[in-house]
Amino acid sequence: MSLESDPRRRRLLDEPLAIRALAHPVRLDLQALLGREGPLTAADAARRLGISQALASHHLRQLAKYDFVEPAPGKDNRERPWRLVSTSQTWRSARLTHEGAAAADVLEQLIAERALTNLADWQQRRRTAPAVLVENSGIGHTAVYLTAEELAELEEQISGLLQRYVDERPIDDKAARPPGSRLVDITRIVSILPEQSEPAEDS
């Protein structure tokens, strides 16, 4: 469900190999870190994530192999920072093949697990957070009957509401962040429930 309109910043993942390459906890951590902090060397990324520099370097190279990150200009010839190539991805079309769907399933499960971890962490911290943040975060749950066309329209409307902020504030552009803004993680899970058969009438 990615939103950015710039074709370089918004990545269409339609190759199962690229999706599987991204579907790794350390690589997702690195991608998120580069989004928050901007360009970083492997050594800097390793320190922030609490992993070895060798491990960070390995996973950054794997991300680069599939065009998720790229070398960024450094202060000198010795420094080799990395930066994001795309700041959002979508893999909807990959689900049309069996191999693509299997890869997307793994990636989506990892993203959902990370969202639950972030929620549990926020639940501990929100006790002392400003009321406006508490009141507008957490889980909202709605179940409603929609046609396929209505679901597509709803998804388009929700994406449209977010589009303005995604366009104005690329995740790795610190200068675009308004004073007082916080990093907000929005993970929407849309599930289609199985059809229930009508109860049989008593004769």
C-alpha cells in the first residue's frame, strides 16, 4: 500500500526474488533506520542496531543488490555511507503469481509482527505522552460489508488522505519534517473474512 508518486521513490516490487530479499528482520531494520536517520555508514548503522559491522555490511550489500539502497556521497574517500533508493514499496501485482504471493506473504507477516512490536512499545510509553497523541493512536477496529468495488474505492480514499504528507515529507528528508513532528507508523491490515453460510430453517 505504498503511496509516493515519484517513480524513483516509489518502488513496484513484482519480482519474488526482490521481495524475498527485503523480507528479513535485519534488512527491514536497516531500511527503517536509513529512513529515520538519512545516509549512514555500515559502522554507524551497526552501532544503532546493536549488531556487528560485518553483519550490517552484508545486509546493506544485499539490499543494494536488489536496488533498495545505494552508496551516498561521503565526507571523504574513506567514508562509505548508504542511502535509501525508494522510500516506499508496493507488491500488489506480485500476488498474481504463486511464487510472488508466497514471497509477499512472508514479507507481510514480518511487517505485521513489527507493527505489533511497535504497538506494544507504544502502549508502555503512552502513559506519559501528550493526550492528543494518545487519543489518536492505538487500534481502531471496524467490520463492514463492502462490495469489491466499494473496497477499492475506500482504499483509494484512505491512500489519498495520506498522499499529501508522503509527497511533502519523504521519510528520509529531515529538512521536510515540521517542528514537533513525530514518526508515525501506520500499518493497515485489511482481511476478507470467509463467507458464512446461512443457518438452516427449522422445518
